[in-house]
Amino acid sequence: MLFFSFFKTLIDQEVTVELKNDIQIRGILKSVDQYLNIKLEDISVVEELKYPHLSAVKNVFIRGSVVRYVHLPAGAVDIPLLEDATRREAANQAGKAK
Amino acid sequence: MSFFGFDPTRPNPVGAGFSQARDPFAGLSGHGDDGDALDFEDTYDGLGDQLDETDDAFNDDTFGNTGGSAAAAAPVGKDFDFFGQTAKVANAIEEEHVRFNRQAPVARAVQPAAQPTSSAAHIHAPPAATSSYNYAPQPSYKPARTGYEKYSQEPVGELQVDAALWGVAPKKHAPVPPPQTHSPATVPAGRKIMSLEEVEAQMRAQARRPAEPAAPSPVSQQQVQQPQVHYDQGYQFQQPTQPQAPAHANDQQYHPGHGQPVTILQRPQSKHAAQAPSHPAHIPAQHNAHQRPQPSAPVQPTHILQNPSRLSGDAARLGAHSDPTPPAGYPTHPNHRQQGSLSRQQQQQQQQQQLVTHPSQLSQLSEEEKAAYMDQEAKRAKRNHKIFLMSRDNGIMTPQDKNFVTRIQLQQLVAATGNPNDHGTDESLVEDFYYQVHNQIQGGHRQHPSQPLNNFAQTYLFQTGSRHGGLRRHHRGPENHMQRMEQQVQRAVEAAKNKPKNKQLVIEGSLGKISFSNAKTPKPLLNIKRNDTAGETARPSSAHKNIHTTSGRDKKSELRSIEQVYSTLMKMEDHDRMMPPPPTGEADTHAIEKVVEWNTTAQALNKKLWTALRVHDHPQPGGIHPFIALLSYTKGKKAMERIFRHATVEQRTIILTLIVVNLDELDVVRGAQVATGDIQLNAAMRENVELFSVAVMSTLFNFMNELDLDLVAGVLGLVCSRNIDVIAKSRIGASMLTMILSRAEIIKHSSGRTSQSWQSWDAAYTQLFNLLEPSLPYIFPGTVSSGDDMYVWQLLAAIGIGASPDQQQRLVLAVKDRVMDTVNLAKTLPHDLSAQRLQNVNLFMRSIGLDVELLQ
């Protein structure tokens, strides 16, 4: 749940989602769910010339499994908090494994 | 059925003719003319005589070739399709309504002539009940233009003569001799007599029918004017039932002729029944009721049964009628076709347009309405079919199965959205820690702004500078810290500039030391030297032995220790959140227990933290102190502030001491030595220095500002025991020295001197100065032009304030070159840059009572 929890805080921030087919889509993160499916609005494709078929698309829903990377806005990430959240997640997982 | 002992089979001689359509053929049912009622000939207008009763030759032309029992299916003309036509001109209905009102008086005027006929017409109902109506085919009597032609388009069932004629009429009309003018043959045909079942069904339909508008009597009376039009008369019989709703819903409009039976029928639901007798027109009506023929008997129960489901007459009139479950198997709806008066018909149609309670009413609707209705029917049927199909799977899942599925779904839902109820609770924090705390910090979605942030939020919110990633972290934090340090130095400088001479003169002029006492620091009578610092100094000696090698360090265990520190910190933060409220009193043992328990746990955690910090661990031979080793890691540095928050004052002091003692062993000191001409440290080290400055120095700075002079002097003494040259040549070391010295100056100016502690301070200071003096020219980073030397000027200023005149002189000599170079350089720089440089220099110059202005 850490990633879900994390991405929820990025809602209404601009992110760039890099898909496994190398398309990079930049847009406002509108929604994310537990599968890390992503809804973007006001999107623009990074290499628009290469993917002209997406130039008319204004918002997308991306299945979480096709996402390779999400480029985060650094300013919106609370690093110490994220570190601690990661520790907690690890502790939870360890606790569950037992 | 007999009321009041009257013979119901006998026509009512009195009530006949009042608003009731007469049935000229009623007498044919076998009831003789009683003769005690109105004489038919007296009231008969004679119109019927004009008919050629024997001429049936063209009946087929007129009525179509329908007959007998088959008459039910016989199409008739649509000339009387008033409803169908008016429905198409729904907009005109209102006009027609008005017109009707105007016509009503006219109709009433015709009434006298009609009455006899109507009374004669009422005898026929009993035959209907006995199924004696085997009438001849209709064609025989149909008028040339009955107005019914249009009904031929309607469904067959709708074309039947309304059975209500017989169902209702018998109850209400006095036995009047059947009109002699009517041939036996025409009578049955005109009737389209129905079976008893049909009659009953029609009665039911009537009962369900929306009530008629008020003032029906003129209409009904008007209908009788043309006796020779049998059909007309026939369907007028249905009228008596129409007013039934008004009869019980509205007394004022009680209809004299036929209202009574209806009233009786509806008594179960209507209180108006009781009032009916008072009506002027009531008596004849009652009379009628008594003589009601038997067919009404089956009818009455039906009415009673149906009454509860009926709306009041008024409501029905308003079109609010919406009976959802009309009894199946209704015969045709009686009303609309049989209206003698056009306007009345329209009225009725108007009502019926709005009310489709039964398929039989369909025929009365316009095509569009019909279509809409059928559409709805189709939908409903489809739905029912669907339900039926699905119902086949009923019971496949047991309740347990359903519960199981529901649980799974709920679980997923909660996992996906988070239960709004447990925001901030442990469960949600475990699963959703980052989001919850982040939200609280950002404050964007705080539901209760008045509530304080929880501990977590505070933990991360107050990590100065460190929670702003990227550039901000590197700039804002240190800036803030450096600014405060600079301010502190400046304050010290200002204070030194304002007072010192006087004091010094006084001191110098006197033979002994004059110590001032004030309220805050009274002159101590006993001055016992504290051993605090002595204990601290003992430890460094052990640390001293270490040779500075990193080779012997166990990186893995150090990292593990740091993680241990963090997890303990998180536990402590968790624990803090569960701090019980303070007990309200001695009696509150439960609360006290809780507090004690909490404190025990807190202490255990604190101990765990302390152990994880490895402060008391002995360094391995040749290695550095384990705690200092922890500080060489980024996350170790970052933990400092949080550690300080959870540590006791004693623990904080120990940590401060430990850091100072090992100052020259810190990687940020040893690895960041300045060398003239080569100030460029590698990026990693610069970042380390920044981080240390933000995370550790600011924490220590805050803590040191709470220390008193004794401890400060002790710390300074510790520094002197180290390699001052190394310390001073690093930014962190220089900052540390500045911090210590400026703190001492602040104490000095705020509290005055107390001899003993100041003695120790002066001793430490002198020692430091002596150690530092040779290094002073070399502590500047880079060349003059690099301009990264503000912290050095701060250090010099801090030194200069506390320096004796002699020391000041030596200080000036040591850094004279740098001062002159900077001043010269400032002349070549743009104004703002030069001002900044000069300001830095001036900070130092003023601390020793000079000013750069003097040099220019």
C-alpha cells in the first residue's frame, strides 16, 4: 500500500508517466487506485511528433501494469516522511511474513 | 337485493327520470308496468313514435352486420368517438369544458320531456341479472348516424354496449312501463345485453372509475330527450354510476336520481352516505334504492371491496387516480361511449385520458397515448420476464456465501478508499502512513483544522529544512541557520561595542576584580567548581586513542544501528501519541496506572534508542567512535533532530560533548579541510557538509543556546584538547567554534560576569586563542575572490569580541592581509557584491572596535 499511499499525495500534481511501450505522457494526476492505475488529465505526449495519434487526446486512463516509470515532481515528495513510511512498510511486511 | 323491504325487482316509480337515463326496453325483461309510477305516456315525448319500428331493412347499413352474441365483436361506427376525437384535440378540451357549462342549462330545459322515458327505461336491469337478455342482433335498431361509427376502430371488446347500463340502472330507476313504441325485437338488440359476469365486471369497473365531475344531473336529464335513439338511451344508463364519486365525495353535488345506490355501495368508505338523506333530492333516490333490482346484489360487495383502494372522488376527478392493480378480466369500460351529451363525454374523456388503470381503457386513449401505454406495458412485461428468469437462480447461494462475498467486497472497498472513519487511527496509519501524514502536513485536506496536528505531522513538519527536497533543502535550511548564527554574532558584537570600554576601564582601574551582582546572578558567596566538564573530558581521552582509520569500521552493523535508531524513534513517536491524559487526582488510580505504564514503556524505548546510538560503546582500536561513525551517514545525520527531541537533557549534553570531542574526527571536518587556492570540495562532501550543517549543527545550536556558561566553557575546553588547526580549517569546525564563542558572549552580556565560571571560560578562551592563532591566516577558504568566507569572518568576529586588547592586536595581525585584500577587492566589485564583502569584514572589524571605513 506504500505506493498507493504515496501516489495519492501526488494527486493534482503534474507527473510524467513512462509506459512500457516507451511513450511518455505528461499530465495532471487525477486519480490512482490500488492497482496503480492512473488517470491523467490535460495530457501531452513528450515526443508528440512520434506519437501523433495521441495529440488529440486530452485525458487518459492508464492501466497500472503498463507503467514503467512515473517521473515525480521532486518538490511534492516529502523525503524524510517517505523514508519513514518505507521503514514502516518494511516492518509491516516483515510482521506479516512471520 | 332489497333494501327496506321493498321489492327490488319493481321499478321505482318516483325516482325514475331523475338524471337517470331511461331504458325504454327495461320493461321487456318481464316486469310488468306497475302503473303506480308515472304514466309513461304522460312523460313520453313521443319521439319514439316517429320511428318506424318495423322497418329494419337498413339496420345493417346503419349498424353494420353484427348481431347477437357476436355483437361483442361487431364493429360500430365511429361517429360517436368523441373521446377519440377530443383526445386528439386535447387542447380544445378546456374550451369544450366551458362550452359544456354553457350548454348545461339548455339540457336541463329539455329534461321534463325526457323524464318519463327515463323512468320507463329502468326496468330492464333485473333481466340482466338473470341473463335473460338474449337480444336480437344489434343492427336492427341502430340509428343511421349514431356517432358510434368511430368506435369501429377500437378493439372489439370496447365496442360492446356498456354493461353498466344494466348493472347500475336497476338500482336506481323506478319501474316504468316499457315504452310501448319499442318493438320487442329492437329492445334486446339495442341493449347488447351481457351476461351476469359481464355486468358484474362492469360494475367493478365503474367502481374503479374516476368519479364524475359535479353537477351531473342536468346532463343526465338532458340525455333523454330523444327516446327513439335507443342506443343513446342505452348508454345513458351508465350515467347513474358516474356521479357516484361526487355523491360521496361532495355532498353539495349529490345527484338525486341515482346517487343513493352509489352512496350505499360506498358507505364503507364514505361518511357522506350518512349525510345523503338530508339532501333534498335524496328521497326519491332512496326510493330508487329500495327497488333496486337484484343484480345490484353481486355488485355491492364488489364495491365494498374496492372502495378502500379507491381514491376519493375529488382526487380521482383531479386525475390523481392511479390504481396500480386493476382486477383482471374487466369488461370494457363503460363510461365514455355512452355519453348522450357531447360535453359530458368530453369531460369524461378528459378524465380517462389521465387514467389508465386498466387495459380496457386503452381504447379510450389517443394513438400516442396508446402507444406510450403499450410501451410501458411491454417494459413491464419484459421486466417481469427478466425477474422470472432470474428467479430461477434463487437460492443458489446460501446466506453464508453472500456474507462471504460481501465481506470480500467491503474489504476491497476499504482497502481502496480507506475507511473515512478511521482516518488517523493506527490501522490506516499502518497501511497508509505516507498519505495520512503527508496530508496532515500539507493541511490541504484537514478535516478539523482546529485540531492540532498529530505527533507524526509535527515530527516531519518541524524537521527544519529537511522536508523540502531538492534545492530548497540546500539553501533554506543553512541560510536560516547561518542567518541565526550571524545574528547571534552580530548581537554579541553590538553589545560588545556598546558597553565594553566602560566596564573594562572600571576593571582595569580598580585594584581588584569588581564583580557585579544583579537579581539574575547574585554575587555568589560560595563558588564551588562543578565537575560536569571534568567527567566529560575524561571520555575523550579514551576516544583519543583512536587512529583515524575507517578501515576498521563495520559498515553493516553501523547501518543496522541507524535503522534501529529509526525504528525506535518511530516507536517512540507512536508511543507519544498514546500518551494517557494526566490523572485528575489521587483517586484516579486507573489513570495513574496508565501514566506509570506509559512512562515505563517510554523509558524502555529511550534506553533502546540510547543503546542503538552506541554512545557508550567503546571504539575499536584504531577506529573512530561508533556514534561519530553513525553521524557519517546521511540518515544518521538526519536522525539527530529527532533523537534530540526524544532524548533527555542529560543525553543531549552527552551527545553534544561527544560530537565536540570528536570534532576533528568528523568526516565533514577532516574531509573538508580548506586549502588556499583549492576550495572546491567534491560534490558529495559539499552535500555532506550542508546536511551536517542543517541537521546536526542547527540542532546543536538550539541546544547550546540553553546551556549556561559552565557547560559552554567546558565545551570550549574540550575543543582545545583537539586538533584546533583541523577544526578551524573546516567550515563545520569553524561554525562550531563560532557557536560556542558567540554563546559565551551572549551569556556574558545578558548576565554579567561571575568570577569562577568566567575564570574557567577565560582560561579556555585564552588556550583556544593561542592554539588558533597560527592557523588564523590559513582558515580562509579559497582565494579572496572566491567570496565563500563569511563563516570565517563570523568566527573572527566571535573571537574578537572576547579578545583582550592584546589578543585583538594579534588577531588583526594574523588576518590583516586577508582584510586588506578583501577591502581592495571590494573596490573592484559591483556595489552590492562589494557591500556584502565589506559587511562580512566589518563584522569582524567592529568586534575589535574598528571599521572598514578606516581602511578605505
